Amino acid sequence: MRTRPQQPLDDVAARYARPPRRRLGWLLGALGVLAAVGAFALVAGSLLDTDVRWQDVSFEVVDDELVQVRFEVYAGEGDRVRCLVRAADARYGDVGQVEVDLGPLPSGGAAGRTVDVRTVAAAASASVRTCVLLE
């Protein structure tokens, strides 16, 4: 049986110590993750900091050609808003839509509205798709 000569402790530590590149890799990886989190926070913050908000209240299918949609819009006092209201069938395909202009909004910046959406087929749902401020 052959035996290996014992190596000094310094040689063993040098052989099994992590090279400096691994530390650099971990540092760069951590910086990349921090950059991604920062970018996500900026995008999320800009999306959440919109000037117009809306909330669907209810919808009623009157018949195969008409849906009534009730919703509320929140923006600044005196703002004018345009909303796109959409009706969809059971497969989520568009069967009707209408643009609605609101405003100027009253004090408090909230307004409720009920709109009729004409459809080309029976609707299964209806809601506000988007609202934007008008200049």
C-alpha cells in the first residue's frame, strides 16, 4: 500500500479554497438580481400610479343584442375621461364594445355610469376594458 506524503496545511488550504472568480460571480449575480428587482419596482410603481382608476359594479344581459354595464370612475376633480366598455361571449370573444366619455368629473373626482353595449351575439360578461384621461 502506498502512502502519500503529508502536505503542509498551507498547500491543502490553497488547493481547496474557492478561487476569487467564484466570489466575483456571486457578487455579479447578486447585483443582477438587485437590478432586476429595482426595474420591476419602477415598472410596477408607474403602473400603479395612474391618473384614472375604475371599478366594475355590475352588468345585466338584457337580450342577445344588449348588455347594460354599471361602473365607477375615479380621477381628479374636473378631469375628462374616456372609457372603453367591452362585452364578451362565453369563450371571451368580443361581441360588442362602446367608448364612453365622462366629465368633467364632480368634486371628489368620482363618477358612476350605466351604459348600454350593443352586441352581435349573446354576451356572457361585460366590463370596462380601460379608461384614459382626455386632454
